[in-house]
Amino acid sequence: MKYFSASSAKSFRIKVFIISFLVLLAIGSFIYTQYLIIQIQDNERESTELWAKASAYISVEQYQQSQELLDRTLTEIDTHPLIGPDFKRRWMEVINRVQSELSNAGLDFVANEVIINNLFEIPSVVVNEAGQIVHHRNIREANIDDNLIQKFRQVNDPITFTVGGGDNREEQWLYYGNSALVSTLQFFPYIQFGLLALFLGLGYASLSSIKRNEQSKLWVGMARESAHQLGTPISSLMGWVALLKDTAGDNEQMLSVIHELENDVERLQSIADRFNKIGSEPELKVMRAGPVLSNVCAYMSRRLPQLGGKIGFERDIEMEARVELNEQLFTWAIENLIKNAFDATEKGYVRVASVEREGLLQIDIQDTGKGIERKLHKEVFSPGFSTKKRGWGLGLSLARRIIEEYHGGRIYIYRSGQNQGTVFRIELPLKHDVQITESR
């Protein structure tokens, strides 16, 4: 079973190589970006830890005597018999707040001089043992709440440090998020993937366009060369037919044979004309499609004597529907479809039917052959595709080009199942209230 030509296989390998290369490039870029993010996060943690260590050091070295004085004052207030409970509570709250602010007084210096001058601008908060936020940096007041701490906890593990000394020692926790640089880099791999996907799509489209253009040029060149090569023997055959007419006399049997030969020579001339028109803009005329279909069916039924009576040929053709056609090219497409239907059928029938429906002329070519697998429904129209041992695999590709590119219609497999036959459907837009040109 032949599916691809050698050039198609080579083109397929090139596409696989390009896609594989781009995928590897994307994966490598993603891994390297993740490596950079981890390195920057490690540096940010080291900077944040430096802040925590410096603030702890400053609170102990700079303010130890002040902390001891506050502790003595707190004890005196707590034990003084003339101070009421309400006043004690309020004074204790004030002194505790002063202690907390005193313990963290060095943080502003450390943050501004050691940390804030770097390029990371890390958002962070400091929480004391009571769960209160006692300091924050690079965060707007409106955004500070318990959810922020939970969010930072999910991004980075908190840093624990101790402020104060003696009885005033207190553990505090530094929660911090990602800097703007890290946040940007985290989205960068997805941007890369998007750009690579866009590049891949454009590259694939360009390759496909180049391939189609090359195939089109090759197609046109071969078609016109074939038309040129057919010209000489056709002219010779026309001369021999004319000579036979002159010598046949009144022999009716001979004249009948000569008439059929003349029809076949005319058909050869028509085929040469078809090949010669490939690549040029076809002339379309509004005409009734029914008579054209009937003529094709009549010709094909007479030219398939080898089938004997094993395969029936049924027709149900709508005769009045009008569409825009180039009769020669349209006939060529229908002939290919009918020939393929007979080739696919060992017994049963081939049926050609047409009907007007929803502004379209629907033409069905049905066979009772072995059917086509669903995964191959689109592939059958590709140049070079064939399920036969012999043949170039150009018939259906040619039919699609004629119907879709030249006539603005549509051709597709309407129905197909294993051992249930196949129905090819053609849809052409109907033309109403337009003067028609009768077919020959």
C-alpha cells in the first residue's frame, strides 16, 4: 500500500527534524531559565538573612541598657500598690510597644543601607511572637493582612531570628516573597514557549506553502508537457479516422466502429485540452449540471466493458440545477471519482446522484467497496496517496483542486465504513436567475 512519494517522505523528515530541534531548544531554554531563577532566589534569601542577622545584632549591641531600664520600669509599675489595674495594663502596653520598636529600630538602617540598595526589592514582613506584623518593606499598607503572610509562607520558608537579650529576648520571623525580577522570570519560559510555538507555526506554514508552490509548478509543467506530447499522435489519429471513413463505404458495422473511434479521439483531444489548461484561470459558465453529469456517466458506462455484469451503475441525477462550471475540468473530476469507485468495488454497484439542498447542489458518488479508514479521510486527497499497487495517487488530489480551487465548492468523504462502501460528496453553490449556457 503506497501512501507517500519519496519527496513527501523527505519533506516529512525535514519537518520532524525542525520540530524536534525547536522542542529541544524550548526545553533547554526552560531548564536554563529555571536554573537562573533558583540562583537569584538563593541570592535573595542570603540578602534577606543578612538583614535578619544584622537587625538582631544591632538590637542587642546598641540598645541593651535601654531594654534593661524598660524592664525595671515595667516591674516597678507592676508592683506599685497605688497604681490601679487599668493604669498598669495601659502602661504595660505602652512599654511593650516601645520595647518592640526599640528592638527593631536598627531594621530601618539595615534595610535602607544593606538590603534596599540592591536590585531585588524583595517584599517582606517581620512578625513577632504574638503574631503581629512589626515591620514591612516594599509592601503597600493596604495589602498587609494575614493572607499575605500565608502567601509568602507558600513561596519561601520564613527566616527566624532573635532580637533583644536576657529577659527581653524575642524570636521574630521574616516572611518574604519574590522580587519583581524573579516574578518576571517565572513567566519568561511560557513567553518563550509561546514565541517558539509561533515561530514553529510560521515555519511550518512557510514550508507547506513552499512545498505547495513547488508541487503546483511541477504539476503545471508535467500537465502542459503531456498536452504537448499528446498533440502529435492525436492529429495522426484524426487523419487515420478520416481515411477509414473514406474507405468504409456503406458498411454500417464499420461505420459504427469508426464513429466510436472518432468519439475516443475527440475525448483524447479533450483530455489534452484539460492538461493544457492546468495552471491558468479557468473560464466558468453558468449551466445545468445535470446534462454534464449524465454525459459523463454515459461515456464511463460504455468504456468499462471489462467489468461485465458484476457491478451495477445507478444514476439519479437532478437535471435543472444551475451552477458555475468549466465543463472540461468538472467532467475530469467526475470521471476520476467514478473510476475510483469502480476500482474500489468488486461486486455490488456504483451510484451517482445529485440533489438541490439549502442553496447547494450536492453530488454523491457512492460505491459498495471495502471502505476507507477514518484516519485516512483527509489523507486520501493528498498528492501521492494511493491504496493501489499501481497508480500515481493524483486522481483525488486533482478532483479536489478542480472542485475547491477552480469552482469554489467543496469535496469530502461524506460516509465510509469497513466493507460498507464509500460516499464522496461534492457541494457547489447554486446560481439562480442567471442566463445559462447549455452543455454540449
